[in-house]
Amino acid sequence: MLAVRKGAMHKKIDLIFPYYPEIISFLMVMITTLTALLRLISIEQEHAAL
């Protein structure tokens, strides 16, 4: 059972691996967008507090 699971995991990794750089760049874009949104929200909250 465990051997089968490990095999499936390796298959998934093999499928993902060719697109690895794209996934990393996508994650970087997502993180930067989220941080920008969080900054905007915090700035708006500061303005609302004033």
C-alpha cells in the first residue's frame, strides 16, 4: 500500500517537474500581488482611523 502511494507521489512530481520554474514564478507573482493588496488595505485602514 505504501509503495503504491509513493509511486503515485513520484508520478505526480514527474508531472509537475517540467513546469517547476513556471510554478515558482507564478507563486512569486501571487505573493507580490497579495502583499500589495495587504499594504493597500492597511493604508486604507489608517486613513479610516484618521
